[in-house]
Amino acid sequence: MDVVKTASVDTLLSTRARLKPPASRLVARGDVAPLYLFAGGQPDPYSFPYDDLVEATREALQKEGRGALSYGDALGYLGLRELVCEKTRYYEGFEISVDNVLITNGSSHALSLACDLLVDQGDPVITEAPAFSGTLNNFRKYGPQLIPVSLDQEGIRTDEVEERLKELQREGRRAKFIYTIVNFQNPAGMTQSLRRRTELLDLADKYDTFILEDDAYGELRYSGEAVKSLFGLDTNGRVFRTGTLSKILGAGVRLGWILAPKDVIPKFSAMKTDGGTNPFVSRVATYYLRKHMHEHIEELRGVYRQKRDLMLERLQAGLGDSATVSHPDGGFFIWIRLPEGTDPQKLLDLATERRIAYVPGPSFYPDGVSGLDHIRLAFSNSNLDEIRQGTDLLCEAIRLARG
Ligand SMILES: Cc1ncc(COP(=O)(O)O)c(C=O)c1O
């Protein structure tokens, strides 16, 4: 039946639904679909292990029968929780038990659960700035006071974190948590040093707060040495750590997790009443990963390393030293400080004309205004030809976009 008249829900909206992210000062004009998809952090669609997933689906159904299609365990499919333990042991080098793991609908869901558990409107949450725009929007639904802390080459500035925590203490308040993306920070690219990790843990302890450690890309390291995770270093139950299969298997599987101390997992679990997260796909993913996880991750590292290196090479060729370009050891993104005097709106217009999509800097700041002199490029979702052509065209646009 066609809907003749749409009733308006606007007068009945919840306070949460009325909360709005800050309006962007930059507007993308033109409606031609981009050809060079450097905006979102989509994994390479050609890397999806299609045939092996078909095989894993068959195996999961054969071995688990009708149970595979029933409602699931509130904490998630046990096989996947065991796999997260194995993955943590292999890639992070520390032991956890299944009682530390709650399966979620991607790590975005895990990050929301941290807010469900801890954040009321107006509550202080400390976040790196810049930080992943999706998480900032995720947090904004809860109406927190987002308190930005800047980054340097070692990651989050712990001296600034302490200043902010002291200010809150003087007001008789405590931060609900400190949000940090530890590896190949999205968007800025650096990996948090061990020294900063230790300092952050000390600060969480001293000011009696928690750390929300987001590690969406940890396995996708193409150079440099891994640094132990905050969760693995923590001895005081101060860290909740989120992870995901989105980047190493496929964002469409919508599977992630939160690691937390055993006594906190049931509290997170109580915040989700969904009949178990993706019980069927959890089985497919588990059967696939049990057989192929290591070789697949190794293959992805090769694919993305080549893409990263090519984009960096073309940026160097096109911009030389006029711009500051991040050199991440992993992940999907390159963060560029534009040459002095670049007009950000003019750049967006010139790039749109050239059918290039990227994310302007302000999306990554809590105030939605800072970062006009930065852009983020994703190299993950384009093939090598697209990276070569698109980056060269973008460099041309940057050179033309002087104010
Ligand atoms: C830093 C970071 N955290 C979390 C996510 C959320 O990913 P998902 O919900 O697909 O697990 C992303 C996705 O791009 C990300 O870049």
C-alpha cells in the first residue's frame, strides 16, 4: 500500500534524537558520483575471501545444524569468543579468557555500549582530537561533554590529559573515560608509544577513571614493531578494549567485540538485549577464521602495504615538502596538513570536479570546526591505478587551491 500522507514524528522526538552533530562549514557541491573513493575506511572489496566463506557457511550449517539459526548466547557465540582469545594471544601476546569477551555488532556497537553503561548527558568524556568521525558521532548521541586532547608523534598528549583531569577534579567531576585509538590512529596515523600507554594507565588510576582503547586495525601492520595493548598492560581493571572483524574479514559481517575485566562483561551485556549478536554469521566467520586467519591477514598486509606505499609516493611526487603527510605503519589512512594558504572550500570544489572523495579535517574534531587545514585519505578501497590517477589529480587540485 502506498503511504498517502506521512505523519510527522518531529514534535515527539526524544532528547537523544534532537542532538545534532555540528554543521560542517565545508559543503561538497556537485552530484556526480566520485571515481576515486578516498573517503570512507572501506576494506578492499576484492580482498573478501568469497569462496572460502561459501565453504565456511556450508561447514557451519552441516556441523551445527539448526542451532546455527537460533537466537544466540547473550555474550555471543562461544566459538567466536574463543577465537578472539586465540587472536589476542597470537597478535597481542597476552592471555585472556572467554569471560573477558563480549561479541558486538561491529566495534561501533562496542563503543556505544561503553556510553550506554557510563555516559549521561553532560558527562565529561576525554577524546583524542582528531579522532575517528564515526566514533565522535556515536558518542554525540549520548550528549556528553567531549573534551579534546591533542596528539603528537607518540600519540595522545598525556600532559594535556592530566591537565584536563585536574580541571575536572577541581570542579568535583571525573571523566567517564578516555577514548584513544592506539594503533595507526584514525585519522592521524601514529601509533601510541609504550611510554604514553604506561602514562595513560597511571593517569586513569590516579584520577579514578577508565580508558576506552579502540584498536580496529592492529593486525594490519605493514611496517614497524607492535606495541603491547593498553588492555594487556593494565593491572588495575582500567581498560575496555574494542576490536572488529570489519577490516580483516569484511565490514558487512558486522562483528566486533569488547574486552573488559570479567566482572564488567555482564554489565556491558546487560546493555544489549538483542537475542545474541549475529549468531549465524558468527559461526560462519569462526569456521572461516579457524582455518584461514593467519594466511588471510598476511595476504591483506601485502595488499594494503602496496597501496599505502603507492599513495605516499604519489603524494611526495605531487606535493614535495609543501604539505605534511603522515606515514602510518598500518591501517587505511593518510592524514595531510595542507600547504599554507590552501582554501579548504576551493580544494573541495576542485577535488569534487575531479571526482575525488576525501574527508575534510573538521569531521574529526569534537567542535566540528578545527582541522580545516587537514584532510584524510583512505587508500584501502581503491585499486593501484585508481590510487595513482586519483592521488595525482588530488595533488593538482591542492596546488590550485591556494586562497
Ligand atoms: C578507529 C575505528 N574504530 C571503530 C570503527 C568501527 O568499525 P566497525 O563498527 O565496522 O567495527 C572504525 C571504522 O572505520 C574505525 O576506523
